[in-house]
Amino acid sequence: MKTLNEILKNITVNQIIGNTTIEIKNIQFDSRNVNSESIFVAIKGYNVDGHKFIEKAISLGAKTIVCEVFPETINENISYILVKNSSEALGKIAANFYNNPTKKLKVVGITGTNGKTTTATLLYRIFESFGYKTGLISTVVNYIHETEISSTHTTPDQVQLQKLFSQMIDEGCEYCFMEVSSHSIHQQRISSIEFVGGVFTNITHDHLDYHKTFKEYISVKKTFFDNLQKKAFAITNFDDKNGEIMLQNCKAKKLSYALKTPADYKTKILESHFNGMLLKINEQEVWTKFIGNFNAYNLTAVYAVAIELGLDKLQTLVAISKLTSVNGRFEYFTSANGITAIVDYAHTPDALKNVLETIQEIKKGTSKIITVVGAGGDRDKTKRPEMAQISAEKSDKIILTSDNPRSEDPIEIIKEMEAGISTKLRNKVISITDRKEAIRAACMFAQNGDIVLIAGKGHETYQEIKGVKHHFDDKEIVRETLNIEN
């Protein structure tokens, strides 16, 4: 519990009406969750303006309102706090409420279009293996040391984040590795987090339903690095054409990693097989259980962060050699009759291209690639035809199917994907709306030595249709169809 004065510390307030000595027991920005001990922060969101629900919050018992515009009617029993940006203020309020936990925790943020989950998760595993109590905030799952907490967003909201950090401190955690999404940067969800370091993986076509233009998407990502403190470090992928742009106005220690260009952390792939690859990282060889250029980048970023945080170089490489793939990221299964199925979260054109090119490089002789792919509803529509064309170019057969259609008609989504496939490649394509049947069909088409890629959902264990989440796990369907035991 904190007084209003305590949770407003170091927050720029334009005007206060009412008592600031009242006690606050919880912070809410959704009026439906308000009670008599709440402070309600009215946020102008992407779809909904919280200012419209101020009166509802008061009716449910809120005694304090934080807002950017005072309501027309001022209630003399309510304290009103006027701020310039409610979303930014919410982060600071939450940090103060939970005693500013990131001042006592070494937090590293990983941002980029692809590779965030793998990089953050592998860092968590390495630091845990070194005996450090560590936190993880990711798309797949959150961890407070060994305690697993379900994840609903890539980056949680301001209040959830500060609560998680506080719990990590209570558990004795020293480090936390977290994914930083472009939405969270833009919505000020990461305001008031003191990062000791940041990583830029790459930036490609994604989230243009939200950011509208690729330039804006880049600009939002860049602000994460612009706001890093001088004592922090910033590690960027120099092989990405926007890698240097991320660090242009960055005050932190600037570092780079790459496979193709000179960098502080340089990696070369010496060998690549289905069961792993041999890497040379800064002149030291290491065998890993990962495959693909994209994973070589991820592992290089992991190594760079570990070294910058003070881990021993040789011991870090030994730890990297023991790591295994992250849930839903290039997970592969081989049936008794020699069919390999790969389940991957690839849901952007670039991620799909990377996975398919990796398979092409490793597959043997006449082995065929059969790809099952869809596109999520209520998301960036412009990438749908591009993803379909990439799949057709780099596969021997593709099955277009449903992903998470959400409120859209899956048939219409598939039609938009079909429109991107060139005439000469149409004979490779069939469409099966039912995702389970599509996966089964792909496995039935496959023969000894062939590879079935099921792209898009990866770790997810549900399919969202018309606002309802139904249980659905690509890996379960693959194991069942190919008679592979868990």
C-alpha cells in the first residue's frame, strides 16, 4: 500500500485537484477491474479512450483519477491528477508502487521483428545454468527463476511488468531478459524500466496494421535505443541494413554482431546439418544443436550479451553447446518411415524465407519440401500474398490453410494469399481451410526423406476463431498423424 503522494514521486503533474494523502492499494487502467482502493489511470488507447470510463470507475469506487483531460464534472470526493501522457505516467506510477524494482535488477531488452523469443529464452537458460536466479518475459512464457507464469502478450502492460519485476526481486533474481515489442515501445509500456542493455535482432515487414508505414515501425524500434542510459550497452545486428540506424542517437555503449560484416562479435557457420551446426564465434569453435543462419545470429547475440554482463567466454561457449531449441522454434520430428516435420512460429515473410532457405540448404538429394502456411486474421494484410509467394517459390508443394482467423473469414484470408502466387507456381498450391486436415494432408503427401514445414503458430496451443480460443496444437497433430511418440 502506498499514499498517492508516494506513487506520484518524480512524475510531472500539470494539476492536482483533491487530497494526495489517501492510500492506494491497486492500480487499474481498465475500469471493469476498479474497486474502492484503486487509482484509475485513463489512457487514450489504440482502440478505446479510457477517459470515457472515468465516471464508471468512480461509480465502482475509485477515489483517484489520473487523466490527460479533466472530465466536465468534477466530483469533490475524488482526487484528480492531470498529466501530459497517461500511458507514460502509468509506468512511473506502477514503478513507484512496486518500489522501482528495476533499480535492483539487471534487465536486458531484446527487440526486432524476428529472434526476440529465442534470444531472450536462451539467455535466461544460460544464466540459470550458471547458478543465477533469473527472470524471463517472453511471448511463450514468463519465468521468475523456476516459477512458470503464463504469457498473454509479448510485452505485458506497465502494471504487470512492474509486478513481475517486484516478484523477481522478492525471489532473489539478479537478471531479467525480456522481449520488447514495437507495440510496447509505442504505448509506453516499458517506460520506467531501467535497462542495463538492449539488443536489436533485425527488422522486416510486420505489424503494418498498427504502425501504418515501415518507416514508422523502424522509428518506434529506434526510440528504445535512444532512451537507453549512458551506463547501459546497446548491441545491434550490423548485417541488417537498419542495424546502424538503431544506434544513431544512442548514448549507451555501442556494440555490434554479424555473420557477414566486420563486428565486435563475429560468427561464421563452418558446418550445418539437421542435428546442429558448427560455429566459429570470435575465432572460437563451438558445436550447437541449432540450425540455420537465423539461429547463428541469435546465438551470437546471446554470446555478446553474456560476455557484456561479465560471464566467462569459454564457459559461455560450453553453455551454448548444451542449449536446445525453444518451444515452437524450428522444432523437428522424424517418423519411422523417414518423414521430417518441422513446426515453426514463422509468421512474417522474412522469417518464412529464412526457415525455408535453411531447409533447402540441409535437405538431401530428391527430398521434397511440403509447406503448410496461413496468415492471422485482424493483422497486417499486406504480408499475406508475399508469404504465399515465398512459400511457393521455396517449396515443392504448399497447402494454404487457416491460422488464427480471429474475426475474419479464413476463406477470404486464403484468397488474399492465393492472389500473391504467380501463375507459373499455381500448380504447387492447394487450399484446405481446416488446419488439422491441412497438416494431415501434408504428412500424407510426404514420402521417405521429405520435409513437412508447418509454419505460423509454433508454440501456440490454441486457434482463435470469432473471438473464441479453441485448443489446437500443431505438434500434437503432427505426432498423431506420423505416429511419433512424445
